[in-house]
Amino acid sequence: MSHHTRDLLKDNQDNPFGVLEFLHWNHSWNNYKYPGEKEIKKAVSLMRSAGAGWVRLDFLWEDIEPSEGSFNFEKYDNIVRLLTEQGICVLGILNYSTDWASSCGKWNCSPKDNRVFLNYASQVIRRYKDRVKYWELWNEPDSAVYWNPQDGLKSYCALLKEVYREAKRIDPHCKILNGGLANGISSVNRLYEAGAGGYFDILNLHFFQNPLEGKNSIKAVAAYPKLAYKIMKRNGDAGKKIWITETGCPGVKTGLDVKCWWLGKNPNERVQAQWVKEVYTELLKDPEVEKVFWAFFRDTKGHWGDGVDYFGLVRWDYSLKPAFKAYKNCYLRWKENRDQVHGK
């Protein structure tokens, strides 16, 4: 890694602006969203232009170890290189089950043998430890959409403890995040009840509100991490920070007939842009919230079949939505304030 790249990455360490983007998607089930380097480069260049300092990225087990003991890192080597060359830091997600090692033969079931998953996770952490320092174990393990069977996070936390110990052995300087929790404060409580408090460095939360619901929506956004932090304090974790690694809403171009997302009527592109501004302004006031990742960076194409396909800051064709400008303006305001504090 060049000195220039190291400096860019170091400069973005404190950047609170992240995005979730599926740069690894090159499969039939996602319409081959990123079929080659050209498309990935285009997205990464736009991310940098927007001010995004972080990308949340799956390191899919099924891609990396398609059959037991046979590893292929070519895709992820390329993605990590393209991101780090632009100074964008990576939050890597270690997930989901691969068919041959799933407890039920599907991607969204727990691994049938934690030792096999641990071997995959170890290989990934070891390979990228000079470039990727932040790892998240699974995505939304408190949701039956992504983890089965559901057991109040008990089996998930058992895996989290094993991965945490192994990650710290391989790279003592890495940071581990729990899988982003999707089902509210009760999930935060369950995480601690399962004894996982000593096995994550940053509390990772997901939450969504519909901006069309009025002023109570932004109040709920601001209140959620404060409630979570009370639980952290009660469990002796007052020194840890919170990352919001998924928040967002659709931005559907006026005139398009699109099925509603799970929270109701779809906001249009103008409302989405205003929501970007409100969410970042409000959340970054909270001293315990360290980073906020917008989901997603680029629209998807018919993947969800509803407003979720329009979560992006940019459209499927890479044209910029008003939300892109809103995100960038929030970043520029943050950067100006940071530079003033540091006398730059």
C-alpha cells in the first residue's frame, strides 16, 4: 500500500459518513449489478465525490469458499483494492451460510458447524488485515429473514464469541461489530443477556423510519441510539460507541408506479433528499453515534420489487439523485467544522 493511500485511509478514519453498497453483486439474483471493474470503479468514484469515507461490504462465504477448503479471493481482492486506492475504508461483513455448510441448506440459516465458519472468517481477516480493520459478524441476526432458527440471539452470540477471540488473535488491532440489529431495543437487551457484552467493540444498530409520517419520524431516529446507550451503560459498556450501519428510505421519481416499501407510502426523490439532511444532522449531534451508513448508495433493479429498490443516492444508471447532493452537503459541513477545530 502506498504512502498516499495510507494517508487517505487515515484521513477518513474519523469520517462519520458511510454507505452500504453491494459491490460484490455479480449474480443472476441481483441482475448482475456489478459485472466488472468498470462498473465498480464508477460507483467508487461517485462515493468519493459524495464524501463517503466508509463502505459496508459483504464478504460472502459462498463466493469465497464455494466448496470446503477451496478459497477464491479474486473478486474481493479487486473490490478492496479499488476502495482503498480511493481512501475509502471498509467495514467488512462476515456472512452468510454457504449451501454446503448451512444448518438447513440455505444461505439464511446458522452454520451447522461453527468451526467451519470460523475457518472461513479467519482466512478473510488474515488476508485483509493490513487494509480492513473493522469486521461485522453477520447481518441482522435477530431477524428470521437472515438467521434461522431464531433463538433470542443465543446461537448467534455463541458464534460471535468464537469469531471475536479468533479475530483478535489474528489482528489484535481490529475492531469487531455485532451484526446490525434490526428489531429494536429488545434485541439490544438480548445481546447482553446472552453474554455478548465482552465480544464486540462497537454496538451496531439498524433502524428505519418513514419521513412521510411527520415530525415524529425524526424524533424517533434521534431517540433510538439514546435508548440503546442507556442499556450499554447499564451493562458497563459506556465507553463504547454506536454505529448505525443501515438507515435510509426510498426516493422514487415522481410518476413511477412502484409498490410501497415495508413502512408504507414511498417518499419521492425530493423527500428522500430532505430526509438525508435531517437524519445526518440529527444523528451526528449525538456524541455516542460515531458513524452513520446510508442504505444504499445505488438503486437496485427489481431485486425487492418495491420502494426498497429506490433507496440509493444514485439511480441504477448512475445518475445523481437530489439525495446525493444532500449527502455531500452534509459531509462538506462536517468537514468544514472538523477542519476549523483542527486549525486546517
